[in-house]
Amino acid sequence: GCIKGGMKIILHPRTLHRIGPFILCLVLLWAITAQAGEAPPIRVGGAVPAVEIASQSEYLLDYSGRLQYQDILSSGQPFQRHTKYSFQFSFKRATLWFKCRIAPADSGDETALASRRSFLVFDNAALGAVTLYVPVILDGKPDLIEFHGGWRQGEKSREFPFLYPTFVLPDNLDASRPVVVRVATPYALQFRATLYTIDAFRKMSFVLFLIVGFFAGILIAMILYNLALYLFIRDRQYLFYITYIGFLLLWQCVLVGLFQYIWPPLGAFLMSGIPVFAALMMIFAVSFGIVFLNTPKTAPRHDKLLKGLAVFIGTIIALVLLRQLWLGNLLSYLSGQVVSVVLFTAALSSLRSGFRPALFYLIAFGVFLLCAFVFFFKFYGLIPNNTFTMHIVIFGSAAEAVLLSFALGYRIRIMQEEEEQLRERERDLEAISVTDELTGLFNRRFLNPALVKKTAAARRSGTRLSLLMLDVDHFKDFNDTYGHPEGDKVLAALGGLLIQTLREEDIACRYGGEEFVVILHNADLNAAMEAAERIRAGFEKISFRPDPKKEIFATVSIGAAELLPQETPEQLLFRADQAMYQAKQTGRNRICSA
């Protein structure tokens, strides 16, 4: 028993027996927790070629950005245990400090010092400044080495040449002290920190370069192919597509660190303009969408919204020029989400309005939209940051570029078909406007310009040209006696006879009422007289039955004239008309020449 405050507490042996195991579990749990607080250092090698160190680190967000390494060493700094697979702080305006203990790589061969080195890779090329404070044992004494990386470090950089900030950790690491890392960037504070063995790093870098090369190759091929089409077709849709894909390629290559790897000064300059490239990419994506979908007609509400968004996105460029990179980057990501949704819904609206090419645009943009939202969710920490989510926009962009190229080709084909149909309708309407409905011959509207052209052509080529003027005899009396429908039959019969009798190069027109004109190409006056006789003789043989009990025949009087040197088309027509009246006055059903 125990005495406390004058009271005696007696524990029964049976009670002690029951709570004993529980107390023992608490003691063991405390021991395990205490041991876990002192986790072993991170080591790669053997069966563990790579380790994500974020989940084994402690971190601190410095919102002032003023803390130094000496401040971090003080025990008063409130570091927190980091449990996630990657560092995902999105758009927090803070400097990230994290620390963890790292041991030299397990090479399996103590004499192979190079293989005991490990590679620490930060998979975000847009990190502005990365500083490593690496504890080492130098000549048997503890020492410290600083590594600097990131596109803002310039000449201070001691990175391994790679797409991402990469550091080769020395083989004399002091595993008893933590490696401290400082990360500051004007862009999204999000990345994975991965420790690799030499072999694992080589494999990873090979795959990454393969992905980047595949992506860049597809987009460059699409740009060149559609540039060739643009130079041939001269359709501005291709120009907007090429510009959009060009800025998409530039934006992605800068983001992945390709220019930083090829030439660091150029890479650093381009890194400072990431929001600008994103803004230009979105502006031309909107412009291409407006032109491709023909939104003023197929989606007028979306058209106004898209044009307003394009103007708003232009402010991102102004922010970058004012050195507001963080705000410009934030607005570019938010604008990207809004633009994606508006373009997608605009395509839906165009499709509902009956615009068939919108379906292909919808498929192409839908693939990119899916990948883009996975990328956005990653930035907001809603899904893990891994190799797939980090580079999914690359695959989505390549797929979109190819599908949009197909969509563009389909749209051009549809437009050509519509233009051809429109031209056919125009030709039909033009033919109707110059065709006499009753006889099927050309009308007077067609005759006047045709006679001018034929006259000029005959003079240029030195060929003969003749004209026939025809008039149905006693047509007014026939109409008055038997009615206009029967008179129309006579005119239609003469029109049919002209079509059957004349050559293809000759032109027959109904001049007005019962008068007809025939232009005879490459025919002198004798040939014109022969043609006129065939017409006259053929017409007088055609019988008409306005009354079932009565058969009637009609005749035609014809005047012929050949084009004279220096004669105008009007003068030629006048002479043929005079010859036709002469045929009328001399007894009808005959041919006279002028």
C-alpha cells in the first residue's frame, strides 16, 4: 500500500495483475517513441538505390526570409516533422529550411570512394536559390561545406550539370550531424528531394532526357509541319496554332530546365520570364480557340469572355516587368485554369451549334485539360508530387499538339467543302440568273457581255465571227388565237431545236419575246447561212396541236451578219436585226444577210 495525503491506497494483488501488462505496454511504447525520435541517417546503396528524403526530414518556414544558418543551429527554432512524400507548399511566400542526417552511400566496396558519393536532386528547375550546408569529416575533424544551386545563384552555383538543381554529396559525410537545406524561390515552393546512388541517378537522368526529347521532338515536328502548311495555304489558323505550340514548347523547356542545362546564363534569363511565356502561351491558345471555333458565330457569349481573358492575361506580362514574379506566377496558374475551362465550354457550345470540327478540338483540348488539372492539383497539394504528376503536362501537351493538328486539318477540309458548295450554289444562281426558264437558253443579260468577249477574242485570234437573229413568224397572232401556254410551247420547241442543231462552241440566247440570237464562233457568212438554213428547215417541220383536231406548223425568219473589221458588237447586232426584218418584209420563213 501507499500513503498519500494521509490516505492509504491499497492495491489488491489481483488488480495489479490485471494492469501490469498495460503498464508494460506503455513503457515499451515510450521506449520505441524515444528511439524513433533519433532516426538513423538516410543512406542509399545496395537494395535501396534512391530515397525520398522529404518524409524523413524536419522543416521550418521562414516567412521573413532573414534567418541564417547560425540561427537555424539554435535550439529555439521550431522545426516540424515532415511526413509527406514531397515538399508541397504551393504559393506560400516563405523560405523553406529543412534538415536530415545523411550517411555516405553504401558502395559495398570501401576502396571505391566515388561509388560512396550520392546525388541529391531537387526536381523543380524553377527553384531560385538552393543552399546546402553539408557536414563532413575533414582530417579527422568536423567541418562544413556549402553548396549553392538554382537559377538565381549565378557564379556561386556549385551544382552538378543537370536539368534540375543537383548536388554530388561528398563521401566523407558526417552522419552524426544534419544536412541543412535552404530553398528560396519566387515561384511555387514545391519539389521532391531525392537521394540517388550513381547508377540510379544515371538511369533516372536517361529516362528524363528521353521524356524531354520525345516531347520536344513531337512539338517541333508539329510546328514545322504546320508552318509548311501555313506557307502553302496562308490560313491564319495555322499561324495561331504555330505560335501557341511554340510558346508551349518554350514554356515547358524552360520549366524542365533544358536551357539552364544547355547554357546557364540564358537559362537564368528565361527562368525570370516563366510567367511571361505562360501568359503568351495562353493568349495565343485563346486566339487559336477563337479562330478555330469561330466563336463570334458559334459561341458568342464565350467569345466576349475569351477576349476579356486575353486582355486580363496581358497584365501578367506587366507584373513580370515590374519584377512581381510571385504574383505574376500565381495569376498565370489561376488564369490557366480559367482559360482551360472557358475554352472547353466554348468548344461544347460550338459543337451544340452544329460546328462539326469542334468535336476534334474538344477531344484534343480535353486530353490536355485532364493533364493540366492533374498538374494544378499537384501544385495545390491535393495529389502527390511524383515523376508522373510532375511531367504529365509534357505528355498532355504532346498529345494535344498532335490532335489539334489533326483537328486543324479536318477543319480546313470542312471549310474547303463548304466553300466548294458555296461556289457551286453561286454558279447555280449565276446560271439561273442568265438562263431563260422557258427555253433553257441563255437570256439577254448573258448575251451582251458574251458578245463583247466573243468579238474581242475573234479579233485577237484572227478568226471569223457571225451572228444570227431569229424571229418566229406571226407569233402574236398565234398567241392571241391559241393562248400564251400554246405560244410558250412554240418558243420552247425553237429553243430545243437550237440546242440540238448548234455546235458546243456556239451560243444561243433568247433575246426577248419571240426573238432569238445565235453567236457562231469561227464561222463566216456562208457558214452562218448554212446554219440558219438548218434551223429554218428543221423548225418548219415541227408540228403543234393547240387543238387535238388541228395540226399547225410555225416558221421563223432569220437575219445573218458577219463581223466586219473595226465593227462594234452593237453594230453587228444591229445589222443582223436589219437582215431579219428584211426577211420578214420579203415574205417570212426565209434567211437574209447583211
